[in-house]
Amino acid sequence: MDSPVYRELGLEEEEYRSIKGLLGREPNLLELGMFAALWSEHCGYKHSRPYLKMFPTEAPWVLQGPGENAGVIDLGQGEAVAFKIESHNHPSAVSPFQGAATGVGGIIRDILAMGARPVALFNSLRLGPLDNPRNRHLLENVVAGLAYYGNCAGIPSLGGEIYFEPCYQGNPLVNAMAVGLLSPEKIQRGRARTPGASLVLIGAKTGREGVQGAAFASQELGEGVMGEGATPQGDAVKGKLLMGACLELAEKGLLEAVQDLGAAGLTSAAAEMAARGGSGAEVDISQVPLKEENMTPYEIMLSESQERMLVVPQRGKEGEVLKICRRWNLSAAVVGRITPDGLLRVKEGEKILAEVPVKALTEQCPVYQVEREAPGYLKQIPQVSLASLPEPQDYREAFLKLLASPNLASREWLYRHFNWENPWVLRGPGAGPGLIKLKGQRALAVTVDGNSLYCYLDPERGGAIAVAEAARNLACVGAKPLGLTNCLNFGNPEKPETAWQFYHVILGMSQACRVLDIPVTGGNVSFYNESPQGAVYPTPIVGMVGLVEDEGKIPSPGFTAPDWVIILLGETLPELGGSEYVKVVHGMVGGPPPQLDLTKEKILQETVREMIRRGWVKWAQDCSEGGLALALAEGVLLGGWGARVELPEAVRPDAFLFGESQSRVLLAVEPVRVEEVMRLARHQGVEVNILGSTGGKNLAIWTARRALLELSFEEMERAWREALPCLMEI
């Protein structure tokens, strides 16, 4: 027996009954498709909405929190930043180039919708191991797609992160983040309030692509049919023209409301603008510019054709809006109007094709709270301790193995595809947070972080560490964190184990946000990241922005001079669980992940920022994946000078060197500043150790009793820089 139509569209029987109750009648096919799209997990957030309320979202400097196209933070001095991160996982698995490209295009339009000029892009990628040809194909094409759109749009890509784990073999993750600048008084919002105001569709014409994109993103890969229509095609040249038009419209203050067309296309854009404004909307599909013949109303209303925006001109400004868009060589047409009745009405001329309460689509989607259950795998994870692991016979070999690990090696192979040189860019990829010039001596610092292995081993602690590490990265350039956006990538939310992971990750993240005083301004939830091979690790990605008050005091990305004194702030614990060292050198994945004391973390970050503010710090690097070893190596490789370091005796050498204890920052200061640094650290209650100094061309590491290793610059560079290119050429 054939499945009912509503099931084919992804709706459950109870949901179908609810729709009939809300309408007081049977829905027609178009109405059913509209409900199916906006009640999908991708649009409706029906398994995550209650949990997202756990995040702190307010602060005096938050101009726009969750609920709009992007969050906006006040930077002072007449500047604000709009920023958002979103996923394009399923489309990238099926069509990696277009999936990644349209992910970038979509996130750019979210920033444009707030009235901001996009100034930087970031990304976070997760794939299976590169010894698999499919994963190399995915990586090559995902990076090409990201670069194509960003480069053509003229927006510099300033950083990101990438990790390779077997769990992503069948379901890669592609998260894209955009950052834009604007004047606080120029913020636009997607709230249509004025009855009779026109709805104007601008940008590209509407085609058949992506008609069931929202439903496709709300099921596991391998279910149903993954047809070509699931992945829209991006046109970066058209996207750049659209960007120019949107910025001109924003600058001239011509719009009452604006909404990007993404998932569920015209249906979502019209419904969301009307719902936010407490109004209704009427769309005449006969006025929609089409690029294909014989398109059905269903296809027109649910198409996810790219490079489109829906705008509501200020009263009397409709003609000027149309004129500007056409001057930018964009399609522009009045396709409807705002109504006072709270309905989304779809017409073809005078014929009514669909009539649905706006709030039924946007606010009355069912919410599910699945009973939570701890995953069984947690009981089977090996518990790693110093007693259970032998000390390396050859520290030199272990160090080089870590440097060549795909998860730690240089990302130059990736970022060389991107353009990032730009008048407003102070620091590009490969050297910590991206840095963007602001007015005066100020700078905006942006980072993207997330350790999914920690979250697999302990979701709550892993979630907290994701926030803490991002904030620590910003502290290392002297930036105070002001807000974060997140992309929460998980498996099937209908499974109790996934619900448990999701809850505990958000619990950990929200606790860290509260202690560190960092509001969440929005983000994205991506569920159903599963394939026949199983679910991905719980993967929360944090995009964070912070403010540097004096760009002249930002530390160097590496050891650029000899005779600097190397100092470690923070306590190193005898722990190795969750570390890259245990995985790469000992061949096992085990826990628990590193401990985290959020109060100590906050004090450490405040201390580092204060030292940088006073101009004492020449170089700063947080100790995270790869531990002290990777921090030292990057100091040498990014600066050109070597170092000689002696490890304290309190902790076994491999734990001190390769362990990933949190709340630690490595500094380099001039000798005349050592006493001041030590005094301030002790006053703040931060553990502090002098480890050595910069100089020469080699990295030498000792304990009081023996030499552990000595590596030349060339040896380290070869292992670190050549790892990814070699893997890609297998």
C-alpha cells in the first residue's frame, strides 16, 4: 500500500491531524507542503527548542539576540558586528562543491539581511580519514566550493578548523560562518508590520532546485531518495550583485523588512516576516519571475533557488527599490503585499491556492521532548590514566607524530585556496583568531572552535570546553569576548541517546557562557547527522567575537625574536584522556577528557588580557589540542626562532608536554617584564612557571634530569606542513 502523501513529505500522522485541526479542514497539497517544510526539524526545531532556552542571550551590548537572521553586538564608537554560523551538511555530502558554496551564500545573505556589510568568512569542517578516496574527494570539493563563493563575493576567509574522525565517514559536517559590520542605527530586521506594503522578490529568478531541501536536511543520509533537486546551485557572481544591491538599500534606509530565502524558500521568508511583525502576507505566484517553464505553485512556493531576498519597501519607496535592484542587474518584482489578517495567502491572479494562519506555520509546530538516556558506549570507553599508559620510549618520535597528525598539522593546504588579503584584515588564517580592523586602534577578533571528541567522551564537559577554548583563543590576542553563535551538529534526535547528548552539551555550554559572561546571539541546530555507519560525534561548533581595544598590543603569532622568556600560566594536571597524543601515539580513544574549572578559566583569561593590555606580552598561545607541545611548535614555526624549554618535575613529562589540561596559556615576554608577569599572576591566584627562552633554530625540551628531545626547524616544518598535502596526494 502506498504511503499517505503527508508521510512522503516527512509529516507524522499526529502532525497531520494537528494541521487539520488548525485549519478546520483538510489541507490541499500546497498547504500540506508548506506545513511539511516549516514543521520539518530543519525549520521547526521541534526537538531542540526547549533546550535552546537554557542559553543566556542578554547583555547590555546585545543589540539583537536569537530570532532574527543573525545576532548583532554593539562594539561602541558607532560600530556593531552581525554574525551567524549555519550548517550545510547533507547537501555537502551529496554534492560537496555546491553544498559548500550555497552554505557560504546563505550565511552571507543572513548578514546582509541585518543591514551589515560582510567582512569575513570562517568555516568548520569534519570528515572521515583521508586515507579513504571518498573523503579526499569530499574535502577537495568542499574547500573548492567554499573558496569559489567567498572569493568571487570578495569576502576574505580568515580562518576556521577541521578534524578527521571515522564517525564522519558517511556524514561530513560543513559549517559556515559570516561576520559583518554596520552602524547600530542601521540595523534591519525581518519584521513586516505595515498592511498594504509590498512584498518584493529580488535577486535571481526562481527555479525548481531544492524544492524538498528542508525535508532532506531532516532525515538521516541513506533514507529516501537523494535526488539532484535536494541541492540548489549557487551563483557567486549573482550573489555579489545581490550583496551590492542589499547594501545600497540598507544604506539609503529604504526597507521596512528583509528576509533571505533559504530553507523552504518563499514560504518561509513570507511567513517569518509576517509572524515577526504580527501581520499576514499575500503572495501572487503569477508575479514571481521564473527561470523554468510550467512550474507548479508547489514548486514556486518551496523552491530553494539561491541568491534571492524578500523585502518590504518603506511606504512610497517601492519604485526606488525596484530601480536600484534592476540597476544591479537583478530580477525584481512585486509578488505580494502585507495584510492585517494574520494569514499567509497564496494566489495565482485572483484565484486563492492556499490560505494558512502564519502562526500555525511558524509558532505551532509540535515540540517533542524525547526521554533521555545515557548512551551505552560510555560504559565501554577505556579510562586513560598515567598508570595505564607507558611513557614514550622516544619523545622525539612522539612529537613528530603529533605534528604530522591530520588533526594538528598545518592547514595551509586548505587556506591557500582562499583570498584573505584586504585593507581591513589585520591577521588572516593560520595564526589564531582572525583580526579585522575597526575605527581607531581597535580590532575585532573572531574564532571558531569545538572539540567533538571531548563531547563524545563527556558531552557536558565537552560543551563547556568548546566555549572556554574559544574565549581563551580570543584572550590570547587581548580580546574580550562579547558574544557567540553556535552550530549544534548531532545525530537522530528521536533517539534517547542523542537527546541525552544534546541536553548535556547545551548544559555545559550554557554554564560556561554564564560564568564567562558571554551571551548567545543565535545559531543553528543540525540533527539527523547519521548514515548507515552510525551517528557523528556530538559536535557543537562555537563562533565567537571579541573586541581588542589597542591593535598595537596584539602579540605576535610566533617567536619572532631571540631571548624572550617563555612562561606558562595555569596548572598542568596528570591527565591524558581525550588527547590527540593518546590517539596518535598509543592508538586508542579514551577518557575522561580534561578537567575544567570555569572560575579558574575566567581568572586566567582576565589575567592574560590584562598582561596584553599593559603591553607586556610578545607572544601568547593557548594550550589545547596537542597540548604544550603543539603550542611550542607553532611558536617556532610561525615565528622562525627556536626555543629551549625545561619541564617542571611535578607531572610526568608526557602529560606535561602532550596532555591537554585546560585553562593554560603559554606566553613569551622580554626579560625585563618577567618579574611583573610573575607578580600579577600570583596576585590573581594563577599558577605560573618559567619554562625557558627563545633563540637558535632548534626546539630543545629537557627535564631537570634528562634531555627529552631536540628537533630542528626543518624537521618540524616538514612534518607539520607536508602532512595534509601528502595525504591528499595518496
